[in-house]
Amino acid sequence: MRQSMASLPGDEEMDGYPSVTGGDSTQQQERHYYLLSELQTLVKDLPSSFQQRLSYNTLSDLALALIDGTVYEIVQGLLDIQHLTEKNLYNQRQKLHCEHQALKQDLARKHKDALQSCKSHNLVLLKANQQAELEALEVRVREEQKMMDKKIVAEMDQKVIDQQNTLEKAGVPGFYVTTNPQELTMQMNLLELILKLQQKESQSGLL
């Protein structure tokens, strides 16, 4: 049974979550200590530079945020959305690639037919025109691919911002909107810790 998130230690309210009293509080504390211990073990697999930044207090706050399992569900939902977005963007890029291949094949056929029916005295002019058409198509293809890649980067950047916002609002320590590469790597490491802990709890039947 999942418990509601509690502030530990003590019974005061924290970040808008209801306080827990009595036996529930003891149960919450035991779960908090268990999660903290597991996180301290998992952190040892991270690069030492990140281990140093993940203080006892940070891990304790993370354990607190994970107590009732809600964050696991949020993270899983965010990953599902991310994977769906990546799949959709990949399909869009593949579709564009296929359209470009079809345009190139059509132009090649058109050029071949024109060459076969061309009078010899027009051949030089025809080849020059065909070369110009081919170059124009290649420029168009490059520009459309560049626009598609920019769109993909922009959409994935927005997904990262959405994830940062959602996890910050859920009270997960270390998450806020940033484009700093070092902070992004730290957030990815925190996500990895959450996912590993979720997997371990699922396998042991605690979730």
C-alpha cells in the first residue's frame, strides 16, 4: 500500500504535503531510511565528481520525495512521452527522407527520358539545364533536412524543459530548468538513480 508523502522527521507539513502522525509516521521514517540507504549504495556507481555533489542532505531529500511512489509514476510517464516523441520525430524524418528519394528518382527518370529524345545539337544546353535542376533539388533537400533537424532539436529541448518543470514541481531535489551541460548531466544521474531504485523495488515486490 502506498502511503502519502510525509515530512521527516517530525509531523510538520512540508511543501504542501499533509503531515503524518502516529504509527504511519514511524512507517514513513522506516521507509525513508530504507530509501536513503539504497540511494547511498547506488550513488557509488556514479562518477566520483557527481558523488561529491550528491550530499547526504540531497539524498535524504530525494528519498523523502520517493516515499509514496508518486515520483516513480511521474518519471515513468515523462519517459513514455519522451520515447513517443522520439519515435514520432524519427518517423517524420524518415518520411522526409523517403520524399526526397522519390523526388530524386523522378528527376533522374525525367532527365533520362529527355536525354533519349534530345537532338544532338541541343544536348549541351539540355545537360546544363539538367545539372542546374539537380543542384537546385540538392539545395532544397539540404535545407529541408536542416529545418527538420532544427525542429527535432527544438522539440527535444522542450521535452527536457517540460521534464525539469514537472520534477521540480513534484519536489524532486536537483531539478529545475537549466541548459548548463554539467547540471543536465547531474539531473540525468539523478534520474538514473530513481529508475534503478524503482526497478529494484519492483523486483522485490515493494511497489
